[in-house]
Amino acid sequence: MTDKDGVTLFEKKLGTQAEEEAVIELVTALDLIPLAIVQAAAYIKQRAPQCSVQQYLEQFRKGDRKRTKLLEKEGGRLRRD
């Protein structure tokens, strides 16, 4: 998966536009893993406007424990497209 593919997937799942630079940083931090990208988008979408892409990225970068907690959170309905 390329960065562009990751950004496209993220924005499709988020359903709204987000700051592109932050989205690129996030999908790169998620190692361009589709499931992780979808999970992050669902988490942010469910918690908007209290959680932005930048806020999620900051929490994700805090360490392995925080990263694991974020990725384990229920993100709502993650349906296949």
C-alpha cells in the first residue's frame, strides 16, 4: 500500500476531510496497515469533534501501551467495502 492509498482509505472511512499532513503522518505511523488505518478512522469518527487526527497521532506516539489501547478500542461498525 502506498501513502496515497493509505490516505484515500483513511479519508473514505473517516467520511470527512482532515488535515492531509496529519493524515499522512498517521497512516505512516500505522505502517500503512489497512486494518489499523480503518480502526483509527473509526475511532476518530466516533469521537469527533473531541478527537482529531492530530490528537490521535499524539496519543499513538506516546508509547506501546497507549498505542495498543487505541487500537483495541471499539470503533463502531467496521464494515467491508
